[in-house]
Amino acid sequence: MKITDYPAPETWASLSERPQIDRKTLEKAVDCIFDEVRKDGDKAVLRYAQLFDNARYADLVVDRACIEGATAQIDDSLKKAIAFAYENIMSFHASQLSDLRRLKENKIQTVKGVTCWRETRPIEKVGIYIPGGSAPLFSTVLMLGIPAMLAGCKKIVLCTPADKDGIINPAILYTAGLVGIDTIIRAGGIQAIAAMTFGTESIPRVNKIFGPGNQYVTAAKQKAQLLGTAIDLPAGPSEVLIIADRTADPAFVAADLLSQAEHGPDSQVLLLSDDRSLIENALCETQRQLALLPRKDTAAKALANSKALLMQNIDECFAFSNVYAPEHLIIATDRATQQAAKVTSAGSVFLGAYSCESAGDYASGTNHTLPTGGYAGSCGGVSVESFIKYISFQYITEEGLNNMAGSITAMAAAEGLQAHANAVNVRKQK
């Protein structure tokens, strides 16, 4: 990681850029695979599994016996850990339901005889994408499956890559069974997103797609949205920004930088401080800890895309962070809770020395499916609300329509929409 001293505000936008695959390359790959999946369905999905993962299997759907059999492959200590995380994630997300229930009770009389309100309905069919490969994210099954279940979604389709023999990591299968997901598909990458967008012989078409992924998966989700399938948010390569002052522990800071860097070579980590010695000590500690990691090669590539910025003061650190809009923000200062109000753009915030980002990834209860690439400036992470839709209602009496008639007809006439005015006038004539 290179240290940049006192960057001028006009350079902050360029310093906030994430490592990117060439956009034309991404779009070409996505368009090609989407076209083939739309045309050939299951055959195309299987063909790309063989091409990208050297996977040779014929059945995309995982049968129930395989899901149930995963229980025996998970040791009791991991089951206990998953159960602990399950309870915390369930508690946090279940608390969101009370706000949704109040909507139906909150009926407003906008004018005498006119009553308006909103109600919620679950999105009927949702797809969740779970990254596999070298880091099978079974924790994401909890993060997406629990709020989908609480929202009342009728159909949950889980897509995740399998190995060359068609085997899915048993922790993913076990966790899916725990949250009640019984439609599991052996498919990853762009082809999985395309399959959930169009539907194939084996893979149901869904109304909305959720889940993190690499830049190819993120681009595929954005393509799906253009084709009429909603997505949760752009959740691409992972990132963390740490604001640390002289009181921060360099070892803690280094560990948090590396916890994100090990996700993938296109991850990005940033360290901001007003204290040069803290930065130097933290980067030295980062190299020491990096040498001990099993995924050190991956983390080292991410660190090459990362930055340490020496700022004039802590307020300037927060100002830069709000421009960058990180997926994860760690405030490692002695006044972290008081400084939280300075945050205007971040996916999830971790306050104080002991709030490590990995706690949010696994067990604190908050959701770890968060906006990346600067999208935290305009949207938040996944919640129960992400799996529902809002429907507005109005009940209008004869008196209510009469009270609005003049305004409606005048506005309709000004817009040249006579049929709109007629919808009021024919009722008045009766």
C-alpha cells in the first residue's frame, strides 16, 4: 500500500476509483452469455460450467436427499457457530417487521372523504446468488435467506457454483436447509444470473435477484435489471475504509485491512489517519500478518490496489470517506461513537477498537450484503424491506371525489388529457 500525504480535495474523486475490468470486456461477456442462456437454457448453463470451472455434470438441480445429507458432513462446532449467527441475524431482522406492520394501521385522510394508506406484500419469487469456489460464502445464505423467509417470499431459488463433479460445499447446503430453502441450483457466474432472469427448463425465473459476486456477476445483475428483473444492489468486490487516530492499535488495523483484502484480488482497502506513525506501524504490521495467511497471494494483489492516506485531521478523514462511500467503514478512534454522526455515506459502520468488520460478516446480526463501488452514496444494504414491495391504496367517497373534482379536471385540462377529466365528470353527472 502506497502512502499519499495530504491529498488535495480535487484529487479525492480519482483516489476513490476502484480497480475495474474494462467495461467493454465485461459487457461483451455478459451479452454473449445472456444471449446463449436465453436461447439454449440448461444446455448453455452446463456448457459454461464446463468452460469456466471444468465442471462435468448433467443435473443442475440439487435433490432433497443431498441437502439433507449435508447435515452429517458438518461438525458440531460449526453447526453451533452457524446457530449462534442465525439467532442474532434473525433477531436483528425480525425487529424490522414492526415498522412494516405499522404501515397498514397508518391510514391518512388527505381531504374529507379521501383515505390513503400503504400495505406491503412479499416479492413472490426471489433468487439468491451465493459465491462458491475457494471461499464458499455459506454465511451469505443466512444473510439473504433469513430476511426472505421473514418477508414471506413464496419461492426462494439459490444458485451457487459446484465443483467439477457437481458437488456443492456442504456448509452451503446445510445452511440453506436451516433457513428453509429447498430449490438449490448448481450454477455460478454470469450464466446463473442469466438463468434466473429468463428461466430455463430447470431454473425458475425470479422477480428479483440478490447476492454479492465479482465484477462479472455484478455486471450480469445490472444487465438483468435492464431486462426487467429487479436486483438488490450492486454488491461487487469487497472493500473497507478505516479511519484511525493515534489511539488505534496498529495490529487491529492491519487485521481489519487484511480481512477484506483476502476476499479477492479486486478487493480494495483504504487506511486514513492524521497520524503518520500510526499509518507506518499499521502497514508494517500488515506485512507481518500477511505472511501468515493461507490466502496471502490473493490478499497481496488486493493490497496492490489499495491506499493509505495521511490527512490533515480526522474531520478531513470523514469528509474523504463520505466521498468514497465505502461498503464497510471502521472508525478506530477514541471518540468513535460520538463521531458516527459525521458519516453520511457507508454500507455498514463499525465503531471502536473491538468492532471488527468480520463480526458484521458473520454474527453481530446486521446484514453483510452491502453496496460497493461507491453505491453506498445512494443506497443501503439488504434488509427485510428488500424482499417486499409497497402497494398504495385509496378509498374515495362521493363527497371525497367532489372535494377534489375541480383540482383534478383543471390539472388534466392543462396537460391536455381530457379522458382524465372525463373520468371525474361522468361520475359527477351520475
